[in-house]
Amino acid sequence: MTQTIMLIDDDVCLLNSVSTYLISQHFSVSIFNNAQSALEQLSRRLPDLIIVDIMMSNIDGYQFLIIIRSNQLFYKIPVICLTAKGMTKDRIKGYDLGCNVYLTKPFNPDELLSIIKNLLKYQVKVQNSIDLPLQDKLDNFEKSNLSFAKLTGKEKIVLQLLLKGLRNKEIAEQLNISIRSVEKYVSKLLSKTSTRNRTELAQFMITKMYKGE
């Protein structure tokens, strides 16, 4: 069975060259030039491994790691981080957020291939390495952002499940409420954060809660 790799980088040349090489090595590769579109794809199909660039606009590689390592559906997927940043503190941050391997550009394709094969062979189970539980993150965010409209207890729970990637139906089943009720809570969250949809809401909260980390 062909193993699938998700490749995320805003460098089109790198996307094309790396994907062509990996396809020649009998992998199935899906490419994305931004993390947002990759996250949308994750909700439909899970890859066997993810390769993500760190330095990207909007959702960068660090924020991408935070999102998938906070999601019970995605957190076991091995992740290789690609970056031009080779400072020790940057590598440590990547590992702390849950990447399996940190590879600095430019890199040898054969080295990348060896890393991929090793990760896929052993399927390393990465544990969530976020410093605080998501509930604490939300509480601390509210305390440090006094102008932010306070969330009710139920809204916080819905938001946590939403940030973990659950759909409205799944949230409704977990909380034993109707899908319509979930939609109302999501609408209130959108209103309080001045965002237009679930993707913007998730991006807004991740950016604000982890700002400066």
C-alpha cells in the first residue's frame, strides 16, 4: 500500500522538487502552499506523515504544530519541520511543540528520505508537549486581554472542541446537545471574536493564545 505524505511550504520550487523526488520513491504526495488549506484537507484524509515549513505567513509551522498536536485525530502523525532557521532555540521550540525531526534547508534529499522511512517504520507516538492545558490557555488569554468579550463556560467547552478539530455533529454528540445548539454557540464565538468562520476563529485564537511563544 502506497504511503501518503503531506508537504506544506510556500516555496513553490521546493514543493515541486521535493514532491517529484518523493513520488519517484513511490510515495503519494499532496502539496500545499499554506497551512490553512492543509488543515482543511486533514479533516478529510489523514496522511501517514507531514512535512511542514516553519516560516510561512498567516499560520506558520509552529502554530500548525500546536493545532495538530492538540487534536486527538492528528497528534500521532509524524511531523518533519523544514526551515532556513538553524538556531538552537528555534530547533528546541520545534521539538517542544511536537515535531519529530527538525531539518535545516538546504538539505540532502537522501537524508530526508532516510528520515521519512525511519519515522514511517516506527510510527513514533509523539506526546502533546504544550506547556499548559487548553483550558488554562483560554483562562490566561482572557485574564491578559481585558477588552476581550468573556466566554461562558459552555462557550469555552465548545471552543476547545472546535480547536481540537471536531465538527458540529461530533461536538453535539460529545456534549449531548443538538447540532442547532452547537451552531448557536459557534455563532456567538464568531461574534465575540469578530471572525467570519470556524477557520478564522481557530486561527485567531491560536495566534492570540500563543502570541510570543
